[in-house]
Amino acid sequence: MLSPSRRQFLQTTACGFGGLALSAMANNPLAGKQPHHQPKAKRVIFLFMQGGVSHVDSYDYKPRLFKEDGKVIEVQDARAIAKTGKGAPQRVMKPLWDFAQHGESGHWASNLFPNINRHIDDLCFLHGMHTEGVAHGLATLFLHTGTTSFIRPSMGAWVMYGLGTENENLPGFVTISPSLGNGGPRNYGNAFIPAVYQGTPVGRSGQPAKESSIKNITNTIWTPEQQRKQFGLLQSLNAHQAMPGDSEIDAVIRSYELAWRMQAKAPDVMDLADESEATKKLYGIDEKPTDNFGRQCLMARRLAERGVRYIQVNYGDNSNNPAWDQHSNLPKHGDHAAAVDKPIAGLLDDLKQRGLLEDTIVWWGGEFGRTPYAEKNGTGRDHNPNGFTVWMAGGGFKPGFSFGETDDLGHFAVDGKVHMHDLHATILHQLGLDHEKLTFRHAGRDFRLTDVHGHVVKEVLA
């Protein structure tokens, strides 16, 4: 069969766009898919506290730390064991913030996050968390992809692959202000699953949130008619080159189609101007120090109510020692808490008021916790992947509930232990996905987010 002439090709391009779009809609890999079982949640908002919040200074109350403050004891320090094969003497360091019981659940929490503490009875705490990797890069990659070394799809990409999107005019997986370090784009990448499932970054770490947007979403030079003709030509050229099974070309075609539709929708989502002053105040917008993260959280709510499936809100930076990484200056935790506390509480309030919290999983946490002793006898805490705390809200998790615990120092998870693979499996379960069935065939074997590990933590599910 002879290829069409250039003249024939150009003549059919402009009026062929409608058919091309209809064909794309009919064969769209991003279209909504049936879950494995009845879901309790439709979407995830992950509040990533990059660097590792100190659990023993926030939500994991350990009276022994107050009693033995300054005492030198032998501990199984992860770094010391890696270097010498044995533990090391370390100075116990008490929390720098006061603890009290909150809400009807009576959960102990420090005054590091006073606004979030108002929502204690909405939160489900997992105190027995543990993970892989003592360094930020490894632990961050493991948090996002379930591996410390190989290039694997990110959790958001797996969710998109399993469920598709609820809004064909917006990306189904968005990461707001992601860091360029500690995994960078791999933390929202697709790896070997089709490229259409990778995350879309909005802004970047270090860039003011008010300047964050999806790049090149509008064309101010050409008229809509000119853009329509250009788009039709471009898509026809792409379709002409496409081969069955070529996921990269297919992803390019889909991305152009999505970008075309997003021109009318995305700018509106990113623009917070139509929000009421009361809503902006709820998130701490136009206030110091909450304006930046408040804008990120409000953007997350706007994306969630428009059907975006997986939204990550990043609090961090692009340095080798990100945000919450206080090795020698733990009081700095207070500055970071002041920036995120009101916006996060505002997000929880807003989701509840709009009836969105019930089917939205809000996940708060970092890549690991911090040690209960002073690093190098100083004024900060080292990394602790052996025991830490995350909390979940909404999405069918038990509200006002605590599960698991660390030892009396807050160093090792000892009861109700939840590995990061288990947390991934549980979140997928709430979205209606069986982590053992959510697989992709690559290089002769089936891969999944949880590898060959993980179990659903049913104790935390309502």
C-alpha cells in the first residue's frame, strides 16, 4: 500500500483531528478501570515531609527520654553497626517540645504541631513503621518505588496503571514542588511501565508556589484556530509513525492530547484567585511562614476534587540535607512545623467540609524517623529507619486510632510493626487494588510495587 502524498496528508489533517481524538478516547490507557475489589478511597494526597520528622519529638511519646536525658547508654546505632559491626555509646536526648493528650482518643502529641493536634481524632497513627535505607537517597527511593537500587515505577504510576484517571482533562498523577535530589524524577517516574502513567510535576522545590505551574500549558502567540491546525498536524504525524506496542510514541501522542485538553482546564485549577478569603485564611495563604505550603495544600484540594487520582505535596528542598534533616540543630524542626502545621490542618478541615475526606487518603510522613539520642553528642538527631511514625486520615482508615509501637526509647519498632511494603499494600487495598495482582510483565518476570513482600494491615482499617 502506497503512503499518502504530502498534499493528501495535509488536506486530511485538519478535518481528521476529530476522528483522531475519538479514536484516542476509545483506546485511552488512562481511562478508568475496574478495581480488584470494592474500594474505600478514590484518591491519595501524600504530604511528604522530606528529610524525616522526629517521631519522638512529635507523635511518639517516650517518658524514658525525659527521665534519662543526658545519660550515655549503649545503643544499636545503624551507622555504627554498618562501620564496625557493633553498637556505640550515645547520649539520650529528651524531646524539645512538651507532650500532652489530645482529643477523645487521648493520643499523646507534642506541641510541635498544635493545629494538626485539633484533628487527632481524625488521624490513624502507625507507630511501628520501619523501612530500608539509612541514607536519604535510598530511603526516599524506597518510599516512592519500593526499591533502594533498581529503577522501578513510582507508587503514583502504579496507582494510575491500576485504576486510570477520573478526569481526562487533567493528569491523573501530580507531584507539587518535587525535589531534584534524592531520586529526583525517579520518585514520580514510570520506569518500565508505559510512559503515560508517569507523574506530572507542578513547579519544583525551591520555587515559590505562587509561581508553580505546569510548564508551557498555554500558547499566547498563535490563535486557537492556528493551534488547532498545528495540533492536528502534529498528532497525525505521530500517529503515522506509531507502531503497535511502542509505548513511548503512544505516550507522546497521549501527552499532546492531554495537553490540548488541559489548556482550558489546568490554568483554572492552578489559579487560586477564585477561592474565598476565608478559605485562603484556613490554609495560611498570604501569611508568614505558611503562604508557600498553604498554596501547595490548597492546590492539592483543587486537584483532588477534580478527579486527580494521586497527588503528592512535597515539603523539602534540593540540598543534600533536606528540610527536616536536623543532625545538629533540632530546634529548626520548629521553623518547619510552623510552615506546614496550619496548611495541613486547613486541608483536613477543607476536605471534611466538602465531604472529600471520606474517600480521600491523606498520608503524612517522611522517608524515616530520627534517633532518640543526640548525634555525636550534639544538638540534633540522626536518621532512624528502624522505628518511626506516619499518620493516615480518611479513605477508610480508623480515625482516632493508634497501631504499633517502638521500644521505650523510640528507637526500634517492636510491636505492630509495619514495613513500608506493608503500608504500600494497605494503601493500594483501600483504593481497591490487590498488591499481589497489580503486576506488570517486564524482562521475563512479573513486577509489582511490593516486590515479593508486603501484607495489608487490616488492624488500621475501619
